[in-house]
Amino acid sequence: MEWSLENLSWLPEAPGDFRLRCRALAGAGVSWTRDVRFLASHRLDSAQLVQLAKSIEHLQPETQELTRFKLAFLSNGTAEFISPCLVASAARHGILLERIDTPFDQAAQQAMDPRSRLHRSAPHAVVLAFDARALPLDISVDAALAHVNAVRAAIHRHSTASVIVQNIARIPAPLFGNLDKALAGSAYRRILDYNAALEASIAGSGDYLMDVAALAEDVGLEKWHDLSQWYTARLPFSQRFVPLYADVLARLIAALRGKSRKCLVLDLDNTVWGGVVGDDGLDGLVLGQGNPKGEAFLAVQRAALELRERGVVLAVASKNDDGVAREPFRKHPDMLLREEHIAVFQANWQDKATNLEAIAEALDIGTEALVLLDDSPVERAYVRSVLPEVGMPELPDDPALYPRALLFGGYFEAVTFSQEDRARAQAYQANAQRAQLKTQIGDVAQFLQSLDMTISFAPFDKTGRSRIAQLVNRSNQFNLTTRRYSENEIAAMEQDPCIFTLQVRLADRFGDNGMISVIICRERPDAWDVDTWVMSCRVLGRRVEEAVLAEIVKAAVAAGKTSISGTYIDSGRNGLVRDHYAKLGFAPDGGENGRTRWRLAIADFDTPALPFSVNLRPRVIAGGIKQAGAA
């Protein structure tokens, strides 16, 4: 089959026994990752997506391998055929989706009525799926934008849900021909102006854009709009694109919950260069200008470097002798990738799955955060059978299409982008340098002192809001309660005098680690209760937890509290912090059903000597200005 975006060609074909496997999900011992997500991670048509969705909704697995998400859909078109496909597509990205269907073409009424089905269902997010036919664009761009913003405002007035707003795919109807785009007031120009105004309105609001205009252009506007289907069934776009649309929306939802991948793992031979370096030698590799295939492999390397520039970590997993595999990085004149771009280099004769697990361990991330780019269908099939959670685009025969398969797969979907995101790849490199220094020094206390660390504490603020939401939603291992909050909910906490918040940053002589921890404490009569405590695993073993607790205690004392309480909720993935409170001197305070309560009497707390210098930023709340460490 020819590679195409419409067919989701980056996914493998569905297994021949797909229907039998779906039925088997009703049996005992079903694993979300091994069974459900494995099936979802194939190229499925609408009928197969619906069948899998029915199995998932009947299964409702009680497992911590997934993230639950409630989604409401408001549209001027018929959405019933889309929502079940969303359930199966979300499973592909590690999300157990509960769909909230609302009445046809009742968006404003559902949004503005606090007793509507929409608001009674308490969704995590609401999709506003409007097209040009739903908006008063014939009146003005301002009128159309005002209508959408009124619906958004009504949703926010009655709920804490995030809003995902679609922009508009142009309906091709060249009334003026080549003048359409340039002519002010033309239908073409009104849609362009509306999309630009909508994007500006959403920026920094805590809501999110779904770029349907770009998606429709990618597959072709003339194919996207099926006017017969609109007139007969009010289908907002051609039904042939439902699997693609569902996948694009599902990966956006997954990104909201921190499910985007973090690391691109590269095979080498016939993936980043043509040929086998161990057999063909350096001079025999196909790479560089003047050769069609050589230029195609350069494009693969360029795509990898562009991903690194936006913060994706690069690693290598190659069946090769280490010295042989590194030689092109060091000596080939046309290589764009160099050793310094690679955070972990695994070149040996072990199987790919073992090397992927080693890469994940070295980076302190889960294997679900990895994407493998490998030209070998045998290797891909093996890894998929052992580690189905690893992202892995199917690659066509032509290497010119490798970047398209990688990028259109949506593995690295972003809902925000900050300077810290941009610096993430370099941060992992610096972590490797720290690990090397620790090995050289040996003594942990001396090692920590040698890092010249500065820890910074500040309350939540608008500047840090997107990174705070990112940490809260992405952190799984060092996460005491695994509670998830949207940017809108975090914004509300900034102004709540009954909530104490901390964003924690760490820098050392190797570089700035950025924001590495987030704390949310809720006020009780004589205590503070730790609602959320998350931390990046990259800074484990550096006594950050002790410094954070000392800051919480100082602030609690200033607020007149006598104790601090916290809860550990077993998520199945956060066993790393099972003894977190015990190690910090908290005493058991009861618990049940996977929840353990802990309590620290402030009178019993002694501030430890720590290897940090401390920066504080003032905390501004309704009562005036107080220090970051004082509520």
C-alpha cells in the first residue's frame, strides 16, 4: 500500500484475528498494555475502532496502567460516529476515554446551562468542533470570534474543564479565483482572519487549539469536505478521515495528560545512513549531497536534530560493535548527527528490547516515553511483541518518507513549549556528566558539595504555569498521589489563600535543571495537607526532598500550623516513593485501600544541614506580600 496520511501508514496493519482478540478482552486476566493498547496501536478503520471501543467500554479495567479522561464534544455536525472512534484511538496513546455525548447542534445551550448534561458530567475537557457553517462569518470575523468566546466563557463559568477549540478548514469555492485570498471580505480571507484571531485569543488562556485547518490541507481540502455527506447526514467532514481525525485529537488529549514521548531512539544501518557500516565501511555508506538516497538519509538526521532542538532526547540502539558504530559520527564528513547529540549510545549485540530498556533506565524514564526509528520490520515486530508501549512508526521502503512517517505519527505532540522544553535534551546530557563525576568522587556528600547547587522556591505564577501543569500531569514515579490538574485549575490555585504552592528549581555548575518539583498544600485547621508532591527523577539522590520539606515547614510555622500531613496513594507506578514520608521523619497515621496517611509534628522537626544555597521569590496573595516560604 502506498504511504498516505489518510491511511495512518505509520501504524502496522491490524492482526488478522483482530475480531477474535477484541472478543477475548471480555475474558479474565486482560492486560491494558499487552492486550488493549497493543490492538489499538494498529491501523484500524472506523468499523474496527468502533468494535474495539465497545470492548474497552465493557472492560472498564481496574488498572493503574492507564490514565482516565472524560471528554465532551460540542459540534454543529453529527458527532455520534466520531466519539466511539475516539475511545479506541485514545487507548493507542495510553488514555481510557469516557465520552460525554451531547445533543446535536446544542453547543451554546449546553455550555450556558449549569444543569446541562455537559456540566453534570464534569468533563476534563470540552471540544468545540465548529466549522464555517456554525459561525456568523458572513456578518464579520469579530462576530464569529465573539460567539466562540461566549461559549468558552460559559464553560469556564460552570466547570474547570479545559476547552479544545477547532479552527476552521476552508471550504474550497473560488469565487474570485486567484484573488480570493488577497481580497478583504472574501470567504477565503474571512476564514484566514478568523483562524488567526482565534489562535491569538487562545494563546495563554489555558485552552488549546486543534488545528483542523492544517489537517484538512495536509490531506486535501477537496477530499476533506464531502458536501453530499453534509447535506444528507450533517457529517462535518468526509467519513473516510474519521480514524485520522480521532488519532490527532487523541494525541492532543494524551499530551494534556503528559503522555507525549520524550526520547527518539535511532537505529543506524539503513536508518540514519544507507548501508551497513560494519560490512561496507565508512567510504561505502550512502550519505550526503548529490545522491538521492544519500540526501534522504540526511533529511532523517535533520529531522532528528530538529526534534532535539525542541527538547526531544536522542539515543542510539544498534546491533553493532561500539567502535564501529561510532566511527561515522566521528569521521564521516557528511554526518549531521554527532556523538555530542546522543544522550545514550547503545551499540552491542543484545536484542533491541533489552537495549531500549537500558536506555530508559539510563535516562530515568519509562519505556512508554521512547520512540524507536528502525528500518527493519523484523526488529519492529519483535520490539512490539515485547514492549508494545514503545512508539514505533512503520517505515516504507523509500527513506525519503522516513521523516514523514516519524513526524506525522504525532509521538511528540506538544500543547505548550517553553525554554525548559527546549533545553531538556541538554539537561539529560548534563545529567550524564554528573553521573560520571559522582563515579570519580565516590563519596556522596563530597559529590553533592562539588555540584555548587542553588535551589529556588517560588509560589505558582503565570510564568511557570504551563511547566507546573506539565510536571503534575507527566510525573508518574515520583508522584505521591498522582492527582492531575489542568492549567485552568492551577491558575485558580494561584489566587486561593487556602492553598500553599511551591515551584522548585535547581541549578548547579553543569547547568540549569529548570523546574524540578511542584508542591500543593491545602489548609486544615491546625495543619497543612500535602495534596500533590511531584519531582523529576533526574534529581533523585541530591537531597531536594529534604530542602523542599524544610521550606514547607518554615511556611507552615509562619501560618501558625502545628503539623503537616500527607498521603501516599499507590498508583502501581509510584513505588519509588512508597517510603518517602517515612524517610523524611513522618509517622504513620492510618490508611486503607492503597492509601497510607502520614503526619509530621512540626515541633519534632529539625532543619537539616543541606548542600544548597537558597533563592526565594516573594509570594503575593490577597493579604499582601509574603515570602515564598511563608503563607
